[in-house]
Amino acid sequence: MSFENRYRKHKTFIENRWQPIDVKVLLEEDPEKKISIIREAKKRAANEIQDQDELLAFLEFLEGQLSWNQPSLDQNGSANAQGPVQRNETRTTESVQIEKINWKGTQTQLAYLVQILLENGFIEHGDHWKMCAEHFLVKGKPINNKKLAVAMGNMQEFNKDGKPKKGEILESIVSDISSLNN
């Protein structure tokens, strides 16, 4: 069975297990520590997950997260990075201004939208919270990727159904888009 099929089969398990690890990784700024958090999660998973198919799917998912975070480790010139790192010393002084999308809902609703887009395969796991902070404002104010990750974690912890207010509307929109994709 391919990873994609295993991931689909164990998607809820993987996402539930990854969520607290994802928050830790996003809150950590040091790329080496991010890698360390993911490696520690692999060790814990190997000791805690009994179902071998679930274990394999989760370990493969974590390998993907390690690969995703490895380029940032290489760019920071870590002594642990494998292989030579070529650096381009040319720096540009111009910065490109990106016009941000002004989200009229709550920060938690935006985080939830990103989560359901991830679940439906419209965006990939990785630095999705950072991307969100770079491209969105919430009610005209800048947002912080760490606060988005925490908002998502808090919502799942404190809300019975793990959804923000009007979460069903966001789900419906993504569901309609998914049906167009099929």
C-alpha cells in the first residue's frame, strides 16, 4: 500500500497525533530544535503506537516533515546539516510588498479554514501558519503564525466539536470546492 493510501486510511489518527507536535515545531525558531522535536516524536511513536499500519503511516508522515524542515536547517548553516551548503552572498535591498488579504472573520476561523484545507489536500503540511501570517490580515490587523497555531490548538482543546463559530459554513465552502475538483 502506498503512503498516500495509508495516509488516507489513517488521516484522522495522523492529524490528531501531529497537532500538538506541529504547535511545538511552529513555536520553535531554531531549525535544529524543530528537527529534534520531530525525531523525538518518531521515537515516542515507535514505543506508543501498537497498530503497525498506523505506526508506519505516522512514521512516513514524520519523515515528510523532517524533509520539509531540512532545507531550513541547511540554509542556516548547521553543523549537523549533511552536504555542503552553497550560499549566495548577493543581497537585494528592495523588498517586495505583498498586498495581504483582509480576513473579516476571527483568527480562529482563519486557522480552522487552513486546517480543513490541509485535511482536504488543497494545501500541504509545512509552514502553513507562517504562510497564513504572511498573506492575511485579520480584521485589518497583522497576525502572528505562532498565535494562529495556538488558536487552533486551543479551539480543539476547549470547543466540544473542535470547530469555531460558523465552522460549518467554512466546511461547506471547502466541501463545495472539493466536489468541483472531483
